[in-house]
Amino acid sequence: MNRREFLLAATGAALHAQAREIIIDIHQHTNYSGRSDAELVKHQREMGVTRTVLLPAGRRYGLAAQAFGNDSVVALARQYPKEYVYFANELPDIPETREVLEKYLKMGALGIGEQKFPVECDSSHIDLVATIAREFNVPVLLHFEHGKYNTGIERFHKVLERHPRVNFIGHAQTWWGNIDKNHDQTVMYPKTKVVPGGITDRLLSDYANMYGDLAAGSGVNALGRDEDHAREFLKRHQDKLLFGSDCNDRQAGSDKCLGAKQIAQVRRLAPTPAIRRKILHQNASKLLKIKL
């Protein structure tokens, strides 16, 4: 074998190994912006995902994405049990909250979320969700968006302290904007260099029960706005970060596919292969008790 043949073989082997890399995507939705189940299944396979966590909507709002509810994620997970698992969800501030969450947790839901509803993040409503999560020993995934959903992130440390046995997963614009100590809460997708020590950075560092979901444009922006900071951030919180896509496109690998962009970012910016594996699947497998 000459040098050229050797390099081609080595490159091919590396690409094949990368394609077989285990990936757990902790953030997808059924009927996301009208996408069919068949399109979702195709998208996730093309993206190279091993296991996908489906996050249902509650009975109202559709998570602002036309997402379908609990029954839809259960149905898809039962159709493809080796590829899909699911969370339970419901509005936190209605009389039926406990009844609905308990129903689907007893059916096998691995967590609660995506909680994306217009309540304060340290309200009695979130305390109720956390109490149910503790009873079933599952995590809660929260969408933090200033002025809209789970507001008041600067007070969320109180929830972590009130519920030390409940694991929380932070997600979305306000969660990721606050990696920066100087973050302006009104800015959803900041582009400036990051000053370490923001609210999110501190919550991940100071509380064992706080994790981060890298999904969506907010996660892609958080790593891309300052790649030098991103490398250190991934290293610092390597045991707390989870890959998620939260993309509604129908073709994986396209310029618009946030999940493919996020996978590429993690592969490029993770300081070591061991850290990459933690973020792409090991942390999620441990936290959500997903057997691979």
C-alpha cells in the first residue's frame, strides 16, 4: 500500500468510526412545525442519532412549535422502541398537572418537559413539577426565555436548593445567554465575546443537580460566539452538558440543520475525545438511565 492509499484508507476508517459514534439526542418533538413522524425518523437517522428523546407539548400552546402532546410521543416510541424514548409533559399551573404527569411517568416516561410555559421559574407551579419529578426520580427540562417562559432565572438557584434531589436541565435563549457574566437579559442571541461567571456558568458549577441542554439555535450560538471560551466551557462542565438538536428541518446535514451543526461543534471544540463522548451520549445515558 502506497502513502496515498494508506491516507485514503485511514480517512475512510476515521469517517466510518465517526459515523458509528453513539449519539443521544435529548431534544426532539413530534409534528415540529408540521413535520411528519416519517420525516422525523428519516432526519434523525441521517443525522446519525442512536437514541432520541421525544419531548411532548402540554394541552395548550404546542410549545410554540405546533408540537404534539403525550400520546403522540408514546406512539412513536412504541413504534420504534430501539430508537425513541420520551418525556411526559403538561402545563404546570392547571388542576390536571399531577394527574397527567403521573399517568405518563407510570407508562415509562424518563423525565418531565419541555416545560415551556408562561410561569416564573421559582413559582409554586414549578415546585409542583419538581415534587412529582422527585417522586418518580426523573429530571425536569426547562426552557428559560426572558419575559416569556420560566422567567426570573436569577432566582432559579432557590429552586435547586429547595429540591436538591431533583435534576434540572436548562435550555433556550436565556439559559445560554447567561453563560456571560455581562449578559443583557433582553438579548436572545448575543454575539459578543463571553466573560465567564454568568448565571448559567455558576449554576452548573455550584449545583450538582443542574445540567445544560445544548439544543437549538441558542446552544449553537453559545458555542459559536466565542470558541475559545467554548472549549474551556465544555471542559469545565463536561459532566453536565447534553447534546440535543431541537431542529425542525426535514433534511439532516443541510445548512439549516441545527442538530448537525451542534454535533460538528462538539466534535470540533471538545478538548478531548473522552469529553466529546460524554456530551454526545454518556451524560444523557447516565442521567436519563438510557441503556444502549
